[in-house]
Amino acid sequence: MTTLVLLSLLGFLILFLGAFDQKKLILPSAVLGLIAAFFTNALDWGTNRLWYSMMLYDNYAISFIGLMILTVIFILLIASYQFRNEGSHIADIYALMIFVLVGALVMTSYSNLVMLFIGIEILSIALYILVGSRRMNLSSNEASLKYFLMGAFASGFLLFGITLVYGVTGSFDLAAISDYANGTENLPIIFNTGLILILIGFAFKIGAVPFHFWTPDVYQGAPTLITAFMATVVKTAGIAAFYRLFDTCFSGIDGVWYNVLWVISIATILLGNISAIMQNEAKRMLAWSSVAHAGYLLLPVLALNELSSSSIFYYTAAYSIASVTAFGVLIAISQFNNDLQIDQYKGLAKNNPFLTFALVISMFSLAGIPPLAGFFGKYFVFLTAMESNLNIAVIIAIAGSLIGVYYYFRPVIFAFNNDGQEMERIKTSWVFNFVLAICIGITLLLGIFPDIISALPGI
Amino acid sequence: MITAALIAFPFFAALLLFLLPATMAKKVALAITLLQAVFTAYVIYLFDINEHRSLLSNMQFILSENWIHSMGIRFFVGLDGLSMLMVILTNFLLPFIVLTTWNKEFKNPRLFYFLMLMMQSALVGVFVSLDAFLYYIFWELALIPIYFIVLIWGGENRVKITFKFFIYTLLGSLLMLAAIIWLYLQTSDYTFGIDSFYALRLDPTAQRWVFWAFFLAYAIKIPLLPFHSWQPDTYTTAPNAGSMLLSGIMLKMGIYSIFRWILPITPMAVSAYTDIVLIMCVVGIIYASWIAVGQTELKRLFAWSSIAHVGLITAGIFTLSRTGFQGAMIQMLAHGVNVVGLFFVAEIIQQRTGTTEIQKLGGIRQLAPVFASCYMIITFASVALPLTNGFIGEFLLLSSLYDYSYVFTAFAGLTVILGAVYMLRAYKTSILGENSAMTIFADLTISERLVLFPIVGIIIFFGLFPQFIFNLTDESVKYLLMEISNHMVPTI
């Protein structure tokens, strides 16, 4: 709870700093505030405290919140590099990002469906504005509108589903719903309908097939930094909330939602990967690949056993860190090239060894090449799925990740393929390099000692 | 500890390369590989070849440390005769492979030699891992340096070719990973340890699935016939040192793994599918030899002949006999040495004349007699002439195949005849005869002699005294056969 209050106050503080034109103070105070929040969050470890039966700070929530705070810190530091020459509304952007984080925090720690909905709305509304934050840019505006319309639909579905479940169970409380669902022999059709509607709402939010249509356009139109933010923090929050609901309430009942989710996750993996092959635009490629990753993340939700939560956490951690690295490299390159075709990675290796190394590590990790973090992420997910006998799903997922290798290797191949072209040396700030180095370090460390995370108790 | 040091030394020593000037890279890399070879020699000296009667007592220098405790994954390594043979092959070939690049200047040499040494570490890792998960990690890790070596320093069309190579091999290994995870879930104590995997008594249906998941990975790596299409292109486009790593050592990963993982874990499936695999091998042998006959370019010819050779090795293994196993072990070592020699011959010709088209060559014998003689002996070894190292292995393999079925032998025996046809013809056309266009062909330089003379020496030495290899691997072979027959007893 301290973390929640701290983060909310931090958002306001930054708004005020912006209003009083203290630009130099914005970034340091945001980062310091987030670091403080990271520690107050860590202090709650193991307490399992339930706040007014609305929010439950268990280890599951705390680990996800810690991961998201860390990701935001990295993104803000990389942002300092992109925004150094840019317009006046930095304070607004930073503040909105922190409000998104507040929403994400509520989404991962709710123990009441009302809190879930409030969390999603806090997150979404701030995000609609962020996506449109390049005010003069047409595609940014288009992305914002699209995301808003789609998001509104998703919220509608979710709310409708929650209402139906409430109508049957008479409670918003997760524990009460769980008792009802596990204690009733023949669940009424309305309950199942509500469940499916909630599932659809979540599928919208994490961009799973067939509710993924907004993802590529929005990812492409949004400022690169916000895209990175959506691909990491927002997706993490979405899947964490998803799993929390299904683990607590619906683990005892199978049948309806199980088959639907099976189809959704397989379709997401295949369509995301196959579509990513055909992209020539780097951001669109990463957008489609993030769709595919959502599919992998749904496998542990489907498996729903004692390994699920830790494998989801490990996967999101590996994926977030690698994505931050990938987007960082993309930001550094796009300084000099206005559009971001994949073949513009060409000749990167010649004069930019560090950026190339970062690119190789991030792409290999996303593709799941051992011994990087991304490989163990996939491994844990497959292990979790096979433990619940989802063998066929795993085989299809393996085929998917093989396709993934194709498009993740393209930027790497272009980087080393320097016939004719050479990219000039890209100057980057030391903060930027520092963040990339830390991300690379984490990717390697998680790959070599995956125990650091998978041994965390009670995730 | 010794085993772990064998894995770790090349990689960590290679990090030194980045601290030193680029001009030193070659020398430092050579020094590291030589040190590693000396270290390996010391390990051979310590190695005990006496009789043991169980897997883990067969294994020596065992190190078992928890790595990912929560998942039952250990850093579990050890050496038995089979592993030792492969480690010897890797660590003694590497100095030669580095030496073959002595006269060549690569762009960014530090990265090049770093990748080579990283590959050495990964290869040794594959050969000594006793934990299936660790084994898988090294298996994949070996792929990454060679991918970059071919991608960055390769010849024409390298982007497409490396890509095909990578996807192909990755497909195999991912299925193997699925099988490994499945086996892990079957173990009683949830570990990846090889002893737990060997102790599994799977029912026949399960064995079939596991067998194909593993075997596909190995068939692609070796490569066996329908899965070979990545190989000739990759060998041809790779820089020569890369081709040597690939054909000399890396494809042995597949053969070694058949011994280590498939045979003892799924023996019933192995014996059920022996005929299918043998047909794959024999068809591959004939097909590859036939294509090799038609090749006009040396590197491609060696690539195709390599497919024929490894096909025969695999066929020998699947006869599940002591002769077959021993033949395969000897032939793995012989093939590794010979193929490095052959690719180096192609490299020398390429450097001197700018082409490896057989028709454009000829008349080299008068100009460079020492080179021509070395090439001749290597040619003899690869067509399995008696008194060369190729003979013993090939003879044992064919005789094991004869015990199994003379039909297969009749066809597989063609490899010897066709092999003689294309190898000798290539030698005759490219080296002997008259060629007015060929006026300058310098004989071997010192660094080239330092590679070819020892290779020729090894060829003749192991042709005369193969006993060392028998002694080294005999216990592993006996143990493997015992393990397989024990597994066969339950109902099939």
C-alpha cells in the first residue's frame, strides 16, 4: 500500500515540477521516486497483507510489481536520451507513465473484481493519452483513437462479464467467487457466459488472437518509447491480472473456458509469428512478435499448475528486459533514419560494436536461443505446459518459436551484412549505454543462473 | 574439476583475445589450443582404461554440482572412453585448424578466433555432459559460433545458406528438447541426470516417440539422407576453418549422441527401426557417392563424400554389434582427421591458384611434390586403403553390416568403390598430368607442413596401430551393449 501511495504522489510531484518549469529535476526525481517505490515494494515481501479485502499483497503481486517498476526505470533512463531535444511536455509524459504503473500495480494485486476494473481503467486512460503524445503526428493520433475505441470495447466486455458473474455469485470478491465456482455442481449458463466475456476482455488487453487487430497499428503509431512501454509493462500487468483471476477463481472448473483458451493461445502463437515474418518495419515486426509472446504466456495460464506463476513471471521478466534492449537499440538507430525499416540495421556491426552486441543479445533472447534468459523463459513455459499434458500445444509452440528465429535473425543478419553500406558511429549518452549494459547483464545472468528467479518462494 | 576445466579453459582464455592487439590474435589462439591439447594429453595420462561394470563407475573425473536446483538441473560432467575419444579428437584437431588459417588474414580476427575457441568449449561440453539439460545447452551453444563464423566470413550466398543451416538444425534440437523435458517428467526423482534417464524403463510406444524426437536432431546434424540438404552448401560457403570445424568435429556430435542418448534410453525402438535407419544410411551412401562422382569442385566433392562416410558410420552403429561400435569409434576419429586434411588441401589449392575447379587444375605434382604426396596419402586414407587409418574403421563397419545382412553390405560396399572412383579421379585430374597454364605452384610453407605432416603421420600411425582406440573405448562399448541387452529383456 505504501508503494501505491508513493507512486501516486510521485506522479503528482512530476506534474507540479513540469508546471513550475523545473525540467532538470524531473528525471532525477522520477527515477529516485521509482527506486524508493521498488524498495517499499520489496519490504512487503512475505507479508501477504490483505487491504480491506480489496487488494492482496502476496509474493506473486510483489514480484510482478518489482519487475514493472524496474522496467519503467530502464525505460525512463533510455527516454532521457530520446527526449533530450524534444518538446515541452516531458513532465506530462513521465507523470502519465507513472500513472500507468499505478494502474498496473492495482491490476496485479487486486482481490476484488472492482479493483481489477479500476486498475485496468487507470492504466488504459493514461495510456490512450500516451499513445497520442506526438500531437502533431497523424499516425500517432490514429493509433490513439484506435487504441481508445478498442480499449473501450474491451472494457465493456470485461465489465459485462464481471456483472454477469456478480449476478450469479452475488459478490465481487475473488474468494467468494472461487467458493461458489468450486462448490456448485452445475454452473448456470450465465456464469459461464460471464467467464467467457471476462476472458475476451483480457484477450483484448494483452493482444491475443482474434482480438489483436489494434496491436500492430498502435505499436507502430505510438512514439517508440511508449511502444516499448506497452510491450513490456502493460503486457506484464495484463497477463499477471489474467492469471491471478483464473488461478484463484476458475482453476477448479474446466470445460468451457479451457477449450476457448487453448484455441486462443495456439492461434496467437501461430498468427503472431507468421505475421511477424512478413513485416519490413522494425516496430511492426516487434509488435507482431509481442502478439506471439502473448500466446506463449497463455500456455501456463492454460496449464494452471504449481509451476504456472513462476514460469509466467520468469517469461515476462526475460521478455521485458530483452524488449527494452531491443527498443533501446531501435531508438538509437532511428535518430539518424526517420523510418525504421529492418534493412536499415545494415552495416551496424562495422562501427557500433556495443549496439550490435546489444542487438544480438536481445534478438537471440527473444528468439529463445540458449543460454540466454529468453530460452529459459520458453523452457519453463514448455515444461509447465507438458506437466499438464499439453503436449500437442507444446509441439505447435515449438514450431512457432522456430518461425520466430527467422524474423529475429533478420536485423542481426543485416547488422553484419555490410556489403557496400556502413553505418556511421552512433553517439549515445553514458546513461543509455549503462542501461543497455545492465539489461544485457540481466539477460545473461538470468540465462546462466535461472535459479535466481525460479527459486523465489511463493510466486 | 578436470572435466570442468577442459570445458572452461578455451572460452575464458579466449576472452584474453579482446585485451590484446588484433595482430596477436592468431598467435594467442594457437597458444591456447596448444595448451588445451597438452592439458588433454595429461588427462589421457590420468585416464584409467580398466574394466568397470556400471555407467557411473565407467565415468571418470566426475563433477556434479547443483546448477538450477529448483528444476533438478545439475552441472554434471564426466569422461568415459567414448567421451574421451571425442575430447581427444576435438582438442587435438583444434591447433591444426588454427594453424591452417596461419597464412590468412581475416577482418576482425579477434572475433573470429574467439568464436572458434568458444566453439571448442561448447563441443567439449557436449561430449562430457552427463546431465541432459546441460547437454542440450552445450549442443545449442555450439551452433551459435559456427553460425556467425559462416555468416561473417563466409563466401557467396552466405546469408541464405547459414539461415537454412540454422533453422534446420534448430528444428531438430527443439524436438529433442521436448523429448528431454518429457523424459524428465517421467523420472522418479525429477532430475536430468543420465543415470536416471538410463534407469527409465519406457514402454515401447513411448520409446518410439522419444527415439524419433532425438534421432531427427542427430540425423540433421550428421546428416543422413533426407535431411542433408543444408550440408554441401554450408561446407562450400563456410571459410575453410569453419568447414573443418563442421565436418571434422561438429557432425560427430550427432554420432556421439546416438551412442550416449538414443541407444541406452530407447533400445527397443532402436531395434524396431534398425531396418529403416539402415535403409536411410545405405541409400544416403549410394546417393552421396553418386553425386560426388559428378562434382567438379573440390570442396563440394569433399562435402558429398563426407555424407557417404558418416552414413556408413551410422549404419555400423545401428547393427548394434561390438564390431560396428568399434568401427564407428575408429572411423569417427579417422574421418575427423582426414576431412581436416582434405579441406586444408582444398584451401592450399584455392590460395595458390584462386580456384578449386578440378578441370582447371593439373600439373601440380612437378611443381610441388611434397604437397602432392601429402594429398595422395590423405586421399588413400579416405578411400580406406590398408595401412591407413581409414581402412580399419571401414573394414569393421562393413563386416558388422555383413553380419547383420549381406544385402545392405553389398550396397554399402559400393561406397568403397565409388569413393575410390571420385577421390582418385579428383586427385589425378587436379594434381597429375600436364597443364601448361599451371606454371607457378609454391610447395608447402612451414606452417602448412606443420599441419599436413602430423596429419599424414596420424593417418599412418593409426593405420598400423589402431589398438590405442580399441583400448580406450572398449569398456564403453561393452557397457553399452550390456545396457542395451538388459533393456531388451522386458516385454516388447
